[in-house]
Amino acid sequence: MSNKHEIEEELAQAESQLATLCQSEQHPVADSAETVTIQPTCGEQMTSLREECSQLRIILEAMEASED
């Protein structure tokens, strides 16, 4: 099992990757003067990273709870 520091590093890396993907998704494509369509291109990868971040946070919370 990884130690707390390694898990925190994994979480920071996953959050950074997710932020980068979210930033790249924010380039809207204008269909007309009134309509803006955002076309997701990394949806599966973003979902996977969100799930990974969630799982890592749960592990860290459990580790912190066991330290108390």
C-alpha cells in the first residue's frame, strides 16, 4: 500500500491533468451569432480522472481518520 505522501502526489497529478483537460474543453465552437456549442472531446478521460480523484480523496480521508 502506498504511503500518504505518495497518494497526495497522485491526487495532485490527477487533479492537474483534469484541470488541463477542463481548460482545453472550454473552447466553444460558434454555430451562429446566437448559439454556442461546446463539443466535449475528452469526456471519458475526464470521467476517469474524476473517479480517480474521488477514490484517492476517500483513501486519504480514511488514512486521516485512522490516525486520530
